[in-house]
Amino acid sequence: MSNEKRIRLVLIDDHKLFREGVKRILDFEPTFEVVAEGNDGSEAAKLVKENNPDVVLMDINMPETNGVQATADLVRYFPETKVIILSIHDDESYVTHALKTGAQGYLLKEMDADALIEAIKVVSDGGSYLHPKVTHNLVKEYRRLAKETSSSIANKGIEYRQPLHLLTKRECQVLQLLADGKSNRAVAETLYISEKTVKNHVSNILQKMNVNDRTQAVVSAIRKGWVEVI
């Protein structure tokens, strides 16, 4: 029997069909346990108080109380419970608003099962997780703002250079593709390697860069000029 910690989950989404689909995916993961479900953000605090989950999967658009408002309440009253926002919006303003409110993850509803499972595990362990497409949009916005303020000393002299002192050539390629917003599957297809090999490369990159998740790795790489962002 596995000694891996069980992760207790609450799922809140007003679309029953979508909620059932997500629950079906989660039920296949032996370390996950969906302890409660809700239809609206107004139920979030009550469900968390009654069930003490590790992670709440929260739809961003709901009729009474939206996911961002509900997240703010959970962060205030149940700071140990982590929130992953589920959304159809990849716009940077939605993402930054959700993260500023206290969400630790932001997933697009077009996600695949592997991304959902990975996000839950990362966030449960204290990291943050953004859908690859969302990460790429944030990176583009970061670069846009950097160009607008290029007169400041902080943004001058950033030259692209691969961190070959720290990462292997293959790991540099993987890091660049992460910055391009590629999922593990897309990285594997681009480099003609297996997804398992990609996951191993990502784990090595995180360890060598001393960061908790791929989002932190990409942001750090941008600041250091280790990746090119178009």
C-alpha cells in the first residue's frame, strides 16, 4: 500500500456536467479524495469549514459569488486551504486578479487530465501552478512592460544567454519551451522524446534553479535573460 499522502478536495462549479467530468478524472487518482461539491462560490466557506480540504477547485464565473470573491474569503478565514481557479479566460487581467486575491493555481478548462493532476499535487505541496498558455501570456505581458520601461536601469542590458553553467543543453531547450507556453506533451512532441523524459528534465530544472514549480522557473529565467520571449 502506498504511503503517499491523500489530498482532500472540494470542487465548486455551477456547471454540473463539467463538475462530474472533473470528478471522474480525480476519482482515478488513488491519492485524491473529493470530499464535497458545490454549485456556487457562496457555498465555499461552509464546505471548507465542514470538510477541511487541502485544495479547492473553484470555477471563476458563478451566478451569485464568483470564484475570485470566494477565494478572498477562503484566504482570509481558512489560510491553510489552497485554491486552484478553473476558468475559460486566459486574459492576463483575470489571471493576475485571481493570483493577487490568493489563488495558488490557475487552470484553463481546456486542460487535459495530466495537467489537472499535476496542478493539484504541486499546489498541495505548497507550489503554484499556471496553465502553460496562461504562463506564456503573462510572460508576453512582462516583456511588453519591460520594453515600455526600458529607460530604467533595471531593464537595461538584458541579453539572452543559455545557462549552460547550470543546465544541460537539453534542459535549456526544455526551459525555453516552457517559456513558450508548451505543455509537457507539446515539449515531448517538439523534441521527439517521451513525456516521462520531459517530466524528468523539468524536475531537474526545478532542482538546479532552486524553485518550486515551472512558473517560478520561467519567471526567474526571464529575469536572468535565459530564455527568449517573442
